[in-house]
Amino acid sequence: MSWLDQFFPGYNVIQNANGIPVPQRQTIRLVANLTATDDPVNLVTDLSASSGGGGSIFYQTVEANGLAVTQRDTINFIGGTVADNSGSSRTDVTLPPALPGSDGYYILQRSSGVYSWVTPTQDMISAGLTVTLSGSSNGTFECGATWTTTGITCSPACNAAGVTAATINDTDGGSTNVLGTANPLSSPSATYTKSTAGATEGISVTLTKGGFTKTSNSLTSTWLDRYFVGSGSTGAGTSATASGNNASLASGDSGTLTGTLATFGVGASFNIPAGAAAYWYLLVAHTSSAMTFKSGGAPFPMTRVTSAFTFTNQFSVGHSFDLYVSNQLTQAYTVVRDT
């Protein structure tokens, strides 16, 4: 600045940030976030650019994976999402999770709004290996009856091309290597017998093919007590004995009670047909409290005449049973266990 400049008010020279003069005009207009500050020591006015928050409107350094990139006025995000957050006076950038730390093939998975890198599997692309077990006449048996496990078929077969391992398993902990064995298969035990009501047995196959290992569905059998319903003529019966799938009244009355292989829980029902005057009996597994019954929504009287006596079924399995008897009846009823 020359000594003459001190005698002329106003700006004679405007310099940019590099100290280079810009064309002289009569008016200076401040735009954007510019702040004018007087510097009386150097006899200049400083114009400073700032953001709304008071900091620089430019990023000092932008890095990619820890390495600085050339500074520019604009950052362009490719991928991810960029959204204005007016409530917090900012721009929110949402990016995928950081890249996996080890080499390999990965798929970006979205679950419940959260992204993560996972290793792809055959099942992500197609159904992959499916192992299905069928046959063997599994089902429901009376306590003491025997399930003979014949005719078990596995798909794919345990001797199919590409199968490298195959075992047949049961829920008792038995396991047999059946690799290379054609259908039908033999289970770990040829037969299963259970004496406890509600006991189950399951058989499955675990097979490896093409590098994938899967376990089949389970062939499952359940063992139950029967319950028995039928009529007598006196209503004085106090016990019953097994007669094949049925039971015969004894000690005070005679008659045949028809057996049904099922549990008799709350809501279970049986039908009483119309006919000559008769007393109806229910022989059922023992409960700590006497059952109550309804018919057509109204209470239906049945008396527990014998509690917790040992009823031995046709397979010589003895369980604790109760015997109920109705009043003398002449018309049809549908009787439902209420409690």
C-alpha cells in the first residue's frame, strides 16, 4: 500500500484469497456465509467464509479407506442413501456395513432393517439338499404294543451317487451307519415298545451330499392308554378287565365297554344311544380329581365309583384307572368332559 492510499477513503484494491487483485467496482456485496472483520493494524477489512454452525464450509480432508483424496468443492455419494435432516441441521448419509476383514465371497443381507455381510450358501440360491423319510407305518400304539420299523425309505437314497455320509438315528440315542445301503432301510432297533402313556419314538436320517449335510423329517410313533365306554344293567359295577381292544365289566355288573385309543382330555366326548333303561360306564386313566361332565351345556351326572385301581391292558401293561357310572338312562346323550 502506498502513502497516498491513506488520504483516499474507501477501498481502492480488493484481493482474493491468493492476494491477487480483482476488478474494481463501486459496491462490495457479501453473499452466502461471509463475515466482514476490520483489521486496523494492517488497514484492511477481512472477509471470512463460514458455515451456519460457525465452522469452515469446506472439508479439510476427505479420506477413502484411510487415504486422502484430492480436495474439491463437492462430495458425491454413490450408493447408500443421503437425506436432509432439517431437525438436526445436518445431512445424514447411510452406508452399508464395513467390508469383511477376510478374503472370500460375501452377500449383503438385510434382516429387520439391519445390513450385514454373510457367506453365501447353496440354500440361498436354490432349495439345496432335502432329505425325506417315509414309510414304516408309524402312528399311535397302545401301551405295550410293538412298532416294527420296516419299509423305511430315504430320498435321496443312502446309496445314491454323491452321498458321502448317512446315518439313521432314533430318539433313544441309537445310530446306525447306512451309507451305501439301498432302500428300504433298517432302523437302529428293529422294533420299539413303550409302556408309558404319552411316550414317543422318532426315527430320522442325517445325510451328506455335495458337501451339504441335512437331517430328514422324523417318523414318529406315540403310545397311549385306551378309554372305554359301554352300558350295564345294574349300575353296580366296580371294576373291569381287558378283553382285547375292549373291556368287560366285573364285580357287580356285566357288559362290554368299547375301547378307543386316545387320551380323554377336557372337551373329549362320547355318545350314549337311545334305548332300553341302562347305566353307562366310562373307564379312563386316573386323574387326581374326579372329572365333571356336561350334555347340551347342562351338568351331566356321572359318579366315580372306583378310583385308582390297576387296569391291566391286553399287552399286560397295568396303569391306574377310574371307573365312572351314570344314572339309569333311556334317551340319547352326547356327553362332554367339562373338567
